[in-house]
Amino acid sequence: MDLYRGSMHSMITDNIDWRRYDFIDLGCKFGGSIEYSKNRFKARNGVGIDIAPERVQGTMNAGYDAMLMDATSLDVPENCVRFVSMMDFLEHLPEMKLVEDVVCNMKRAAREFLYIRHPSFEDIDYLREFGLKITWTDWHGHPSPVKISEFRDMFGRLGLHRYVIVPVNPMKDSSDNCIVPISAPVDTVGYSESLGGKPHVVFDRPVNKAYDIIVYLPGIRGFLGYCVFIMKRMARGILSRLKTGRYRAVENT
């Protein structure tokens, strides 16, 4: 399997046969996000993009195609893939403006939707009240800590009005390893006793680890995808209510 290399200044990919791929995975790291997106969205084949040579090589070692490129300067044909995935990627971009630039560029590349998995930066003030923080909220490697309200504003500016935002891995209390004392050093990865004790707090609202965001693109394919999602969600809601007794089936009398 070849390692596709592009100029780190001009990301032209005209020599790529895009018919081989139905999605692009930005920030592919070592291939795990390609595997996840392929399975979740029933895709055939994806290609990873990463700026680090060792990650591109790791993705290839995992059996996937990858390109050594800067995703912020990527030039790909319009509508060349079914979707674009960005898992734990956008927060690593050097500045917030680049987040919007990348999303704008990728909405041009995809035909159906964009998939974003984004760590939560929503509860910084709430946790501070208890002397706590989530580890990744002050990492140097996260210079673009986009909040959900900022995503909504961004999507509006880009004319993207059909999207769903789903919380991932809600935490009920402070026992999770990713919650540490607010005094923990910047770039702390997880809780350990060496950081000192932390209070046990039962949260009075969900504190989510991440969010899944699916942006359905303009056009018939994006519209149909959005409709399918809504119908599935409604069906799951009805089944859940039936199981809990909140809905009662109509009985013959």
C-alpha cells in the first residue's frame, strides 16, 4: 500500500483516484478513527489525512490508505467523497478561525454529511465551583476548545442548518479518571493520588465527555440522511416509552 505524500505547502490531490474512497478521515492518527467511521457509517473504504509521518505510517500498518498532508490546506475535488470524519481533531487546530475554514472546505468535499467527534469544553465553570476540572480542557495541545454554542454559530454562518448534536459518555459524578483537582498541572492526563485528593461530587446535571455532531449537507442526499436519522430517533423514543410504560399501546375493548 502506497504512502501518498503531498507538498506541505500546496495540498493538491489531483493525482488521487477518489473513486476508491467514500470518506476522508482528518487527523487519522494510527487508523482507529478510520476503522470506527467505516463500521459506524457502513462505508467501503476511507483515506486518512495526518500531518505526522509516524501516524500516517501507523495508519498504513493498520491496513488503511493515508496521506501525509496538512488538513488546513487540503485541496480536494468538490463532492469527491460521501462524507468526511473529524474525530478528536478540530480542537488541535492552531486557532479557532482554522476550525471554520476546515469545516467550510470539507462541506465542499462531501456529498452527504460531516461527522465530528469533539471533546466537551462545556462544563469548565460548573466544575470550577467544586474545585475540579476535566483534564483536556487546559491541554496545550487543544488551542481551539470549541463549545457547542460556537459550533451552532459557525454552522449558521456556513449555511448548514440540518445537524444533530448527541452527548457522548455522560458522567454522573467526579469519580471518573478524567476529572482532576483544579490545581492539577496543565496537560495532566488522568487522576492519580499524587495530585492530592479530590471531592466526591454527584453532579446535578449531566457532565459529558464528548459530543457527536453530524452535519447533513445541502442537497437531496443530505436531506434524506437527516430524515432517516430523525425517523430512527423517533422510533427509538417510542420503543423506550413503551418499555418504561410511559406510552401505552391502545387496547381493544
